[in-house]
Amino acid sequence: MRINLSIYIILLLVAATGRADMASDAYNKGQFALAAKHYHILSSAGDPVAQNNLGTMYMRGKGIDLDFDSARELFKAAAEQSLPGAMFNLGIMNLRGYGEAKNAYKAAHWFKKGAELGDTEAQFFFGVALAKGEGAKKNLPEAKIWFSKAAVKGLAAAQFNLAILLLREGEKQKAMDFLKLASQQNHAAATFQLAGEYLKNVDSVEAQRKAFVLMLQLAEKGNEKAQMQIGLMYIFANGTVTNHQEGYFWLKESALQGFEPAQRNLSSLYMQGIGKDPDPALSYAWLTIASASAEEESEENKHIKKTLNSQELELAETLAVELKALIKDRSDK
């Protein structure tokens, strides 16, 4: 199961009165050193929200020197006053090992405490701990409960994870509803999953078209999986009209990002000559790149290699070197 582990650090709003108002105003204007000064005075007076906010600034090194120990102490002080956001932040520190060794059990402990007090992100992360069995005993039904609590409050990552659990349980319509909600918040994995669910409805022209629109949105944002899928949709007229030029363009975009399935698809298409004349040399070049991690040459590689004469093989090897350079160039950017 795919679990989204986006990292949040919660900076809470302080009641807009007096120094608290000045602290928030300074922070919003990007005057972080001044904001830290005001938060320090407030936190020294025991204000839990100010303690949490100053803790986040120590944790980020924003307007103040990076200091995980100080951040942790401030979060603990706020948590002792039952501030759920501070409990969540303590969970993140333990999960990621900020300032001390990672500790999934401590992380789950704090996520649970924050979740029980209604913190949305804590509810999501406690659900993740339960779903993966990391820091807590694996319990998918309980994970579903916590994902649901965060999902109904609009957290896209929770909506996506809840949808995945619902799909596993055969509750497709409910899953689709949550995938749509997450997709509307530009959650890439949810959008891809939603498009994939539409694609499964092969007898519906409308569903195929919806899948195409969603995949194209992701492809244009650089999603390599969607780029491959949209390329194949153009090649085989799924959800759109046949357009071999666009199909090869998107498959190559995906392949140049190092996505092995796209590289293998390109190899196959070039070998078969779908939409253009067969090109065994280019087919072999892409397959060579896709198989680079294999210890031995695959039977498929050997088969294509046998179809090439010495000049074609030399060309294929040259093309493979050039394509590898293009892939490296993109990965370095």
C-alpha cells in the first residue's frame, strides 16, 4: 500500500493580542528574527502556542540558530499544556530523528496523543503508523478510522490513503469520491490513481476521456508515470485520437527521466514499427539502457542484437551512450 509521508511542521496562530499580535505580524512579513524575539518573551511567560511557534523556528533555523534540543524542549512544554500541534511536532522529530536517533515508537506515541486531541496531521500520521506497523501494532481497520478523521477535514494525503484502503475493501465509489477530493487539491498520487481507475472502465468512452485529461495534467507537470501512460494513450487511441508523434514525445519524456517501463515500451514500439518505420538500432539502444542494472544480458536484448548488422550495432551502442548522457543531464538539473 502506498502511504504518503509528506512532512509537516505546525506553526500555530497566536491569539491576536498585544505581543502575540506583533509576533505574528513580524513572522508574516518575513521578519523572523523579530518574530522569534516576541515568541521568546511569550513562551517564557508560559504561552503554549508561542512555545510551539518558537520551537518550529528553532527547528527550521528561521530567524534564530538551528537548535533541535531547544525545539524539543519547547514542544514538550507546549505539549504538557495539551497543545496537540506541539504533540504532532514531537512526533515528527522522533520520526525523522531530528537532534537524536529516530524512534518510531516515540513518534507514534506523540502522534496518537495529538490525534486524540483532534490534530489533523497527527491523525494522518498515526494512521500511517498503524497502516505500516511502524511504532505501533499494524491495524488497518484502526488506521482507516484515523485516515477518515483527517480526510473529512480536508487533508489530501489522508483522503488518498483512505481511498486506497477503500479500494482494497471493494468500496470503489467511496474510494473514487475521496480520490476526487484529493485530486482537486493537486495530490499527484491521488490524481494518478483516479485516472487509473477510470482507465479500468474500458467500455466507457467518458471514463477513458476523463483518464486522458487527468494523465495529461500530470504529464505536463513532469510526472514520469503519467508521461508514459499518456504516450501509450496517444499511440493506441485510449481516451483520445491516435497521435503517434505526441505518443512518442511523451514516452521519450518519461524515458529520459530514467523511468524503466517507458524505456522498455519505447524499445518495443521502435522494434515493431508502430506509427513509424521499424528502428532496431534505436530499439536496442533503449533496451540496453532499461537493462543497465541487470547482471546478464536479457534474452530480449540478445534477440534484438541478432537482428543488427555490425554497422547497426555500432549505431545502437552510440545512441545508447548519447541517450544515457541526456538522462544524466536531466537528472542533474
